[in-house]
Amino acid sequence: DAGVIQSPRHEVTEMGQEVTLRCKPISGHNSLFWYRQTMMRGLELLIYFNNNVPIDDSGMPEDRFSAKMPNASFSTLKIQPSEPRDSAVYFCASSFGRAEEKLFFGSGTQLSVL
Amino acid sequence: GEDVEQSLFLSVREGDSSVINCTYTDSSSTYLYWYKQEPGAGLQLLTYIFSNMDMKQDQRLTVLLNKKDKHLSLRIADTQTGDSAIYFCAGEIYNQGGKLIFGQGTELSVKP
């Protein structure tokens, strides 16, 4: 398996624009997580899905953020409208049950909002 | 909720042992994990320990768990320059679908 695949790798956009981040989890994994990493706040869990259903979105900063998982092999995180304070590295991770399969991270999307 | 704390920086000489410490608050965590993050990359699972164990060894890595004090440590023997990275500990929240809470990360710098 190629691992967790995220796209794009880098995104530079202007304030007010819509941003869509994409993730393909490892095949067979039943949980998917979106994390945000910044220098100030470290690694924050935004939302996670289990069997494609959102379980806990309490980490989503505000209504500008939304996430979907239409099927077991794809998830999106959307920011609309984007703001400079959203600049961060966004990681997607997937897992399946057992400890040795938690968590596998993608390489992240570096988002810069100007 | 679970809170996980780590010291931010550690600097060692190549060949020495490194010990990275972590404290956590939720005693119901079933597993505790150590992850490594190299520059520009995602986190990579290094090792984990089940909460009813007090030690686990995996090649150069030794994990010690003091459940009474809620203290977890990662010892890296014979530290190499390639071990320079940020190390995160994480606790798993019981019965929440694999949700992990991460510490702030400890940046390990290995000097030749």
C-alpha cells in the first residue's frame, strides 16, 4: 500500500478563497483523522470519522471549516472563506483498530493563506 | 479530558543515550504511543506500550511506563544524527474509536 495520500502538498491562496484538502486513507482502515499543526498550538485534532461517519468534530475551529467522507477511500477538508490564521500544516491519518495500526499519517498539506 | 505534556527540547551527543519524558492525565488510556516527525514529513509510529506493562524494548528503543505517576519515557540508546527529529507521545482515549491526544513534541538535536 502507498500509505495515506494527501493532496495538494502545498497550497498558497489569498484570503477569502475556498481551499479544499484531500486525503486517501490506507485501504482497509476504518478510521480517518484530520489534524492541524502550528508552532503555537502544536498538533490539534480537528475531526475524525469512523466507518465514514463523523464521530467527533469538536476540534473544528469554526463554521468556515467542514469535512466530508463520502466513501471509505476519500475525505476532504474544506475551508471557506480562508483566513491568514488558517495557515498551518494539515495532516490526514488513518487507522484500523489494533495498536500497531495507529496512526498512519500522510505527508501533510502546507497551507499558506496570504 | 486527556492532557499530555512534554519538555520541548533535548540536545545530546552522538553515541549517548537520549531520554524523552512525557506525563499524561487520563489513567484510563489503554495504549500510549511514541511518534517521530522528521522535517517536512508526517508523524511515524515508533512504538507503543499497553497500559498494563511497565517496560517494552524494541532494538535501540526502550519505553518505560510508570502508571502510578502517569509518566512515560522513551530511551534511545546509542543516539545517531539520524535520530534528530521531533518526538511526540500520545495517549489513546478509551472507547473513542482510536482517538489519540498528542503532547507538544520534544525536539531532539543530536550533535556529532
